[in-house]
Amino acid sequence: MNSKELPAFNTSTFSGDTAQLVHRMTEGLSSNKYKPVDYNRLKALTSEKKFASIKTSMKVKKIEEISKANKESSILKQHRLIWQKEFLHLQHLRRKIQTEVESHIRSNASSDICSHIYHDFEYQEASLSSAFDRFKQDTVEPVWNLRDDLRYWLTENREDLKLGDPEVIKKHAEIKETANSVTTQQAKLLEKLQHEQLCLEQELQSEELNQLCPSLLDKHAVVQEGIPFEALDLECPDNHLKASVLQEFLILDDKYSTRLEELQARHALALKMDDNGRWSSNDHFIFVAIHDQYPRELPNRRTLLFNRLKRHLPAKTHAELSDHEDWWMDYKYLKERIKGLYSDWARDRRELLSKVKLIFQEAVLSHQLEELHSENIQRQRQYCQVLYQKVQEWREKKLEAMQLEAELEEQQRKLVEERLQAEQEEERKRRLKEKKKIKAFQTEKLHQQQKLEEEIRERLEILQKELEEQAIYDHERVHYRQQQLLEKMEERKKEQERKEEEEKEKEERLEALREQVRVVAERDPARTMQDTKAWVAHHTQDEEHEYHGIYKPLFEIHSFTSKQITADPRFRLEQKLREAGLHNSSYARAVMATIEPLHPPRKDAASNIIFGNETKQ
């Protein structure tokens, strides 16, 4: 690149810019367009705003903590009420079961077969009670005694321990070692007890005990399919009637088996899991125990339920708890339906067996009559046909009843699903509403913060403007006062010169008068031995002062006397208003302002300074 390609510098300037530069150079830092910044004041304002912001944030945080504590207290209070109801219910069940057990023992203890068994029970219970007492005496009571001894020792040696006595400190270390060893022993003992508890629970849940003591569901689930032996042993003269009637047991079993399979197929997902829903038995037990404490008619049930579950099962998420609840409701409904289905199955078999017994008895009776009266054979067949038709009608009615029950169950299931969907929809709407409220609150809070910042900014501008006006006014006032001070000093100087000149003239006049009245005394030697006139006048004046000094007041008064004060009409008016109780009212102030003093004020007490902007003070 050569010099011809370089751009030329722009050296042209406007006249206005030149004038500004000249003004800036001549005025310097004292120019009215450039003002010094008061950094200390700005730092003070910044610190004040920062302190106010921190204080506000602390207040907000404190309010949030109080709100959270109040909410937590309210939820705990509701949990406490629900647990109290559950505790009373469990106490009632415990008393009821204990009463049943005691009545069962009383009714069977006297029998020969069970007497030795109940005696063994009593002996085992007594041995367990004595073992528990020994365990308590060996483990629990020494710990409590040690606790009492330690508290007594600390009470007696607290001051020595604070002062650092070596013997007390050594004893304190030994006590700490003893306490640590006791704590270790207690921990090992608790681990052993927990292991024994786990072993006992596994033993109670073993297959041998389940076979000896089947559950309630297993009792209802035991339904012997096929034709019962009791029905096969019944006598019936008509083999065709017997076969057709006994066939009803198979038809009934087939219908209930089909319904059971349909129910299991409908709830296949619930049956794929184990009895605990792929949770541990302890977690599932806690979930079921808590879930049963909160009925559906309880207000805000779902929120309270999940809050309680999260407290007892902190490792489970909200989604896991919700999925397990859905599975448990489906599984519980399935078990209840299976239980009801087995119960209806057993009931219908019993009813059918009773009906078969009645039919066979009637058939036997009719056969006997047929043997006695051969002429009634045709009528007997008709009678059997009628009975068979009755059985057919009964079967049709039973099938219709079963169909109606299935429809009713389906309707109930749909109602349950609709209710669950409605609850979920209501929960979703409530959460959406809460989110909207939170968003609106945040928006309002941001708006208020912006509004507060705008108000602070406007107030700061107003204060800056007022400070600028006050600075201008103070500058003018100071200049005015300086002029006034110079004028006063000039006047005082002139007055001093005038007084000195007058004093000089006065001395000259006095000297002229002294010259005129000066006496030339004659020589008189005896005058030196006589009393002077001044001495005589002094003694005469002392006698008069001694006489008048008795009646002279103790202190000299340089202010107003009581007569002068009480003579003022304003004083008398104030006394009257005070007696009337009106001295603090606006009426009294207005009246007192209109009353003029007894003597007008001195003219030299009024200010003769007139300043145009004096009202701004």
C-alpha cells in the first residue's frame, strides 16, 4: 500500500464544537455541566438499599419457614387424629379377640381331650412371662440404674469438671468408656433380638403352620368339584332322573370355573406379581396398614395418604407409591371377588345338594307308591317329568341369577374405575390450579418488585433534584450573609471611630471645665489632724445602710414580678381555659393568638432583615 491509497484525516470541526471545547478549557472542573460525584453518599445509599433488601429477604424467608411449619403442624395434627381413631379400633379388636380366646379356653379347658393341651399353654405362658421378667431384670434395669447413677455423679461433679480437676476428668473418661461399652452391648443385644424376631416370623409363615392353620381365603377356596359322595349314595328308583339331576353339579362347577377363569384373565397383571407386589413384605405391610387407615370419604385423603407414606417409606418415590396403590386396589378387588365367588359356589352346591335330597326322597316315595299302585305308573312318569322340569327351571333361574350377578359386578367394577378416574382427574385439576396460582403469585411478586424499584428510582431522582435546588439556595444564602457580615463590620468600624472621636472631644471639654473649677487651697497645717469630709460622710452612710439592710430582700430580682405576670390578660385567660379543660384545644389556641399583650413589644426585638427566599427554610 502506497501513500496515495491512505485515507486523509478529517481535520474539519464545527463552530459549535469549538465553542464547547473553549468553554470547557476556560471553565475547567468548576464548569456547571460537570459536577463532582459524592461517592461516599452513593456508597451509603447502596449499603442502605442492600441492607433493606437483605432484611426483606430475611422476612420473606422467615414467613416461608413459619408457613411451612404451620402446614407441617396441620398435617401432623390430621395424622394424629386418624391414628387415634385407628388405635381405638385396634384396641377394640384386641379386646374382642382376647374375649373370644378366653371364652374358648373356658369352654374347652374342662374337656378331657383338650385339658392337657391348655395346661401346656398355661405352663408355656407362665415360663415366657418369667423369662421376660428375668430378661428385663438382667438387661433393662441395670441400664436405668446406670443412667440414674451417671446423672447423680454429673450433678455432684459438674463444677469440678468445669474447673478441670484431674481426678474428676480421669473418672469422667472411665465413665465414658463404661457407657460406650454398655452401648455396644445393647446394640449387640438388639441385633440378637431382631434376629430372633425374624426367625420367629419366618417360622410362623412356614408351610407346616399354613397347612395346620389355613387362612380364611384358603378355607373359602376349598370347594370340592364334581358330584359329592353324599349325593352319589342317595337312593333313586329312576336312574335316568338320578343321572340328569347329578349332572347339575357338573354344570354348576363348569359355570363357576368359567367365571373364575374370566376373572383371573381380566386381572392377569395383578396375578403376575407376588402377594407383595414385588415389594418387600415389611414395606408392603406398612403400605397396607397405612392405606386402610384413610377411608375414601376423608377430605383431602390422597394428599394425607401420600404424605404419611412418604414419611414411613422415604425410599419410595411418588410414582412407585401410586403404581403400588393401583396394583393393590386391583389385587384386593380380585381377592374379594374370588372369595365371594368361592362362597357363592359352595352355597349353590349346598342348595343343590339339599334340592337333590328332596327330589330323590320324593322319587323314592313316588316309586313306593308305584309299587303299591301299578296303575299310577304313567302318572309317576309325568310327575318325574314335572320334577325334572322344575330342576330345569331352577337351573335356568340360577343361570339367570348368575348372569345378573355378573352384570352387577361388571357395573360395580365400572363404577369403581369411573370413581378412580374422577379422583385422578380432580387431582390433576387441583395440581394444575395450584401451578397457575404459583405462576400468578410469581408474576405478581415480580410486578411488585419492578414497581418498588421504579418508585425507589423516582424517589431518588426527586431527592437529587431537591438537593440540587437546596445547594443553589444555600450558595445564594451564604453569599448574602457574607455581604451582610461585611456591612456590619464596616458599620461597627465607623461607630468605633465616631465613639473615639466623641470621647476625645469629651476629654477636652472636661479638661476645660477642670481648669475653670480648679481650686487653689491655702496653707493650713492643722487640717492634717482633722477628720476629712469623706471619712465623716462614709461613717454617716454606714449607719444608714445598717438601718436599711435589715429590710433589704435576700436576692436581687432582675425579672418580672408576680404582679406584673398576673396583670397580663393572656395569663388570666390561660388560667380560665385551663380550669374549663380547654387549654389544649384548637379553640384555645385561636383565642390566645388574638389577645395582645399588656405592653407592646420592643421595636428592637423585631428583625429588620428581609430575604426573598426566606420561606424555603
